[in-house]
Amino acid sequence: GHGFDRSMKTALYVARIIYHDIVYAGARSWQWWRAIGGDYKDGLIREYSNENGLDGRVEDSKLMWALGNYSRFIRPGASAPGCFGYR
């Protein structure tokens, strides 16, 4: 689909991809290349434009917060000993 996603759908999908990349593929880092944009699903922040350019309004996405939680709480070299759950 297309268009800015205000729901948790994209955030949970990307969180699952990150999890699988770390756990199963052994990824040691993960990056997101598009921070701000217009009416696109992959922007962490949506900016609004008008005929004169930007109008100053922005909106955060749930995806931004999902990525932020990985960045804040899953630190380099971290491990998850004895964890049970979704696999």
C-alpha cells in the first residue's frame, strides 16, 4: 500500500523484520534511510506541504517509535539469555 501509515501495522511489520534480522541472520546493525517525507509509508515523520512550500506541520509515525525503542533499549553487544516467546 501507499500513503502515510498512522496505525501500528507498518511499525509491527518492521519490528518483526528487525527481530528476525538480529536473531536469525545475525545482524549487528540496522539502519533506516528515510526520516522525513510526504504522504509515504516509509517516512518516520510526515511533513505537510502547500502550494507555497512547507506549511510547518509535521506528524510522527508509530514506525518512528518502534525504531526508537530498538535504538534505546537494544544496545550493541546485548543478549537475551533465557528469553522465551515468539519465534
